Amino acid sequence: MKPGRANIIPVILCVAIACSCFCTTAGAQAKGPYDTVKVYAYITPEGDTIGQSILPGVEVIGKLTRKWRNYWADWTRLRNAVYVTYPYAKAASRIMNDINSRLEHVTDKKQRKAIIRSKEKELKKEFTDKLTQLSIYQGKVLMKLINRETGNNCYEIIEEYKGLVSAAFWQTVALVFGSNLRQSYDAAGKDAAMEQIVRDVEVMYGYRRGS
């Protein structure tokens, strides 16, 4: 070995050791913001664990078309009408059940008429002022809801308790105002939106079907 090279070897060893110490010290120092990325874990229904990222929310503001403006205007009008009239439909159902229970074992026509008239007076006293404040549209909704709650349309109810002539008279009046006492209720078809609103009202106020 040449004398000059013998002097270089200790120097190289010192440099290598110094570099090793520098790398170890640098690794022990705080890491930069991009050195480590936190990844949330998501466990699938099958039990696998995969990486999960949470993206920030994005707000998208759009303008309703005329079609959707009309749709929501009609829906809001229907919702308000149901909120106003549904309690009356529930009351009509309870009243009919009460009348039917009283008439169940009564065969005398005069007694039956007396029972119906007495209940009619109570109804007029309690509901006349409130019902006369309804709009024609709300009246139509009410008739549908009465059909939903009782299983009978308003024409059938009037005919049952007041007779055919009275039912025909009020049907004529209804037709003049663009309505119809024979309106039926189609929960799965044309009245599906109304049915959904009614169910929301039932949940909100604790109503039960048939109560």
C-alpha cells in the first residue's frame, strides 16, 4: 500500500460515518407537510379495509326552469290544502262511525232521522264557520280526503243520511263551482302526491289510519 493512500483511508471512513450520522439525524427531525399523507380507513361490508378520502363539499346553485317552478308551486299549494283540511276529514270519519253505531239497531225511520238531525246540528255548530272559509280548491281536496278516510265519496254520504234528492241537489251545486261530490281517491295513481303528504302529516301529528 502506498504511503499516500494509507492516509486517505481514515479520511474516507470519517466522511462516511459523518454522512451516516447526518442521514440518521435528518430522518429523526420533523417531517415536511408532504412527507406523510393521512388516509382514512373504510371497512367494507365484506370486512376489507381500503383507503378513504373525504372531499370538501361543493355548492352548486342552479336556476329552476318554468316546468319545475310550476311543479313546486302546485305541490306547495296541495301540501297547504292537505294540512288545512285533513283534520276535518278525520273528524268526518269519527262522526260517521258515531252515527253508524247509533243507527245500528234502530229500525224506526223517525228515530233514525232524529239521530241524524241531532248530529247534523252539532256539526253545523262546530264546523260551519270553519268550512265556509275554505277555498274551492281546498274543498276539492277535503272531499278526496273524506273518501280516503271513510271509503265513501261525499255524494254517497249525503244520499245515505239525507236522501237521494238532497244528494242530487248538492251535486248540482258542486258542479256549478267546478267540483264533484263523487270524487274518488287514488292513492297509487293520480293522488300519489297527496297520499305522500298525508302520510307525512300522520307521522308529524301522530295520526293513525282508522282512528
